[in-house]
Amino acid sequence: MKANGVKGVHPSYEGGSSPGRVSHVRQVELDRHQATVRNRSTIRLGTWNVRTLYQDGKLENVKQEMIRLNINILGINETHWTNNGEFMIDDYKMIYAGGDKHEKGVGLLLDGDMAKCMLGYWAVSERVMLVKLQGQPFNISIIVVYAPTADCTDEEIDNFYATLDQAKSQCKSDEINFIMGDLNAKVGQEQDGNTVGEHGMGERNARGDRWVNWCKAKDMTITNTWFKEPPRRIYTWKSPGDVTRNQIDYIAVNSRWKRAVTHAKTYPGADCGSDHIPVVCTLQSKLKKVKKAKNVQKLDFEQLNSPEIRLEYSIQVRNKFDILVDEGEEITWDAMRDILVETAKESLPKKERRRKNKWVSEEILSMMRDRQKISSRSSKEYKDLDREIKQKCREAKEKWLNTQCEEIESGLENNNHKIYQRLNEITGRKSGCSNSGCIKAKDGTMLVEKTDILKRWTEYIGELFFDVRQAMPSFPDSEERPKILKAEVRTAIKRLRKNKAAGPDGVVIEMIEALEEYGVEN
């Protein structure tokens, strides 16, 4: 197995300066070459027990470290979030699975390119989550796990592996399967078949035996035991005061694809206030290129509430209708729809995109970067800066919350429907459901991928509305029908709700209301 994916690069080379090995010019060339190879065919996956994300500014801190280490996919343990769901943070996508309490919890943070390739996910439990990505030519299945600690009972361990079996059963044989996370197990430094390499750490314990035996049964290889690295690049956890160091976090891949993993090691310089060290491996594979969807900017229909714009819009619509009447053309619904929509595009401005007001300032992020550069985590300098960062985060968030509350109070007075968006932002409400949108197939297996879910819904609806009758009943067409009264039209218009998205025809109620009586008559 190769020690590095780039020919001619020293195994300990990380893309930074390397005095005594290569010149500065050569170093720059290697940096460019590595970046080219990475952009073309490599994916960097990592796993990190961050101890908690239920802390102000912690997620931004983790994302900043992810960017610094050039990680594309990061499995996260101990999120301490409740429920399941997904949301966007800038261009990154966060998928998470939690329980009823702010304990345990796993998540997966994807960069922009990886997020576009997500096929679906299944939050199996607060300890196990499966995410599928569309690869080229093979898909990638990632299972993020957080195993019970040594204080937990054997029953909890059995339940964990039973849940892990459920998630693994959804991984297809032709996919690249990754299992990564905090296993709270020591596998040792002796080679054991194709499962454990000789570059592990410490002595194997009982929990390590359970993990290794499971990997053997599933034909998995523990990647971060196969590459020779100095001890500081192997351990994944250190005790308070740095008295003890252990290797308990792992990234495993199905043995069929072990040679596609070109490197795996830890990065002890990463910092987010955790006693765990992130493990990162490099995969020589591609994800499918997804065409960027056209982002059509919406019109600001609220401008029709302005008397000037409302009058201008109404006059333009009437003029276009008068032209059709003068030309002797019939006023059909299609013609009316086209006039309403085209006039709106001509007279209304585009709706301004509102970016979420991030309360984490650049000053706080800069302080986090300064904290990361302090080598000793137990030094007074580190602790003082860490305390200051937490204080700054609390103050910034409180200031942001006060601003949001003021906007909500103002919106209530003006009857602004956008107050509900503000409420969701404040409460941290994220999209999610009990089973991550997954449904069961006829045979009882869980369907994770969106395409399979759509096929199952199509099949279900087809069976539900299947009609065994030979011919549909016919009803006589009555010649005399009561005319629609103007009062009925006015009532119908009043009942329609404003600030709703347009349907396939592109018409919203604000357009018709702007025409006033002319809209009722036509």
C-alpha cells in the first residue's frame, strides 16, 4: 500500500514549509501539484469527537478547522443536539442525528461540492447515522458512529452493534463503504489479517476485540492502523494533563477499496476545545459532478402594496388588455395569465436575497485561530484566551438575539409574515423528522436514496388509486349553468392568502388585487 498519493513527496509532507527537505520553489510546486491532484480525484474524509456542538460558536469553530485542514467530509461525534435533521451553514451542509436529551449525537459536515452529491441519509439512532453520496463510478456510503464508553453496560454495547448492523445492511456491495467515529476501543499495534495494521497504538482491550471481530465479519479494514507515522500522528485522545494517550477513533473502509485510501493520520494541531484529535484519510475517488440548478430570483410582490407601483402596474395591465380587445382577440385565461406575469416582470423589482445574520464575528474567528496556534492546551495563555472567546460568543449571541427580538416586535405591529422566519432562526428550528424522510420498501427494508423513495411512492400511489372498472362513468353536460356573480369573485379573492409562492402559472393574489374592480370584471 502506498504511503502517499503524490509521487515524489515525502510521507511526512503536509503541504506546508519543510525546511531541510525541499527548497521554497520546489515546495510551491508540490503544493500546486497536490492541489491539482486533490481537485481532480481525491476526497479527504475525517472524524472528530468535538465533545459538544451545544455551545455558542462551536460549529463555526469546527467548520473553520475543517477548511484549514482541507477536509471535504467530516464525521462529528457528541454533537449533544436533539432530534434529527439537516441545514445549510454558508455553503456547507450539516446532517445530524440526536436523541431526546442533549447527550451523545452524531453528525456529518459536508463542503459545498459534497453536499450537492448527497443521495439521502438515515438517522438510525443518536449513535449511528448513514449518509449516501453519489460517486463516479461508484457511490459512497458513510456510517458515522459513536460507541458507548467503558462505563456503559454490555447490553448497551450489544444494542449499538445491532444498530450498526442495520445501517451496514443498507450499504450495497458495489459501494465504497466507510465507518468512522469514536469507537471507544483500542485495537493495538499488532497486525491482524487485512483488518488491523501494525501501526496502531497500545494494547488491544475487550472493546477492541469486539470492534475488530465486527470488522472481520463485514470485511472492513481500519485505515489509520496501516500507515507508518510518528506517535503524535497516531493517537486520537489524550487525558487531562496529557498523562495518557490512546487510539480510540477510527476510519474503516471495506477491504475491496482499501488501496484507494492513500493516507490516514491524525492532526494534533486542530483545536475546538476537545480532548480528541481528528483522524483524516485521503481517498482516491471522484464524486459525480452535479449541474448547478438555475437560481431564479423571485419578484418582490410586496411592492404592489405601494400605491404608486400598484397604480402603475394596474395601468399597464389595462393597456395590454385594451390592445387585445381592439384587435378583436378573445380574452382567454392563457392570455390573462401572460399579461399579469409579463407586466409584473417589467414593473416589479427583484426580491433581495436575505443572508442569515451570523452573530459569530470575524474578531471571534480570528481569536479562535490564535488559540489554535498555542501548542500547549494546558497553558495559562490558552485557558485565558479560551475563556475570553466563550465570553465574546455569549455577548455576540445575546446582542444578535436582542436585534432579532426587536425585528419580531416591529413585524407584529406591521403584520409582517416574515416574523416566523425570525422565530425559526432564534429557536434554532431545523428541518428534520423521526426517520430522516426514509420509508420502508415492501419487504420491510429501509429506503435511503431519494430515487428509491420516489419509486416506492409512485408504486404506492399507483396501487392506491388503481381502478378495476372498465369504463369511467359519464355525466350529462348541462346546458344551463348559473352565472358567477361578481360578489362571489370578490369573496373568493378576499379569502386567498397573501405572501404565498406562485404556482406553475406564476400568478399570485397580489397581482389580481392590484387591479381592484377591473380584475373582478375580467
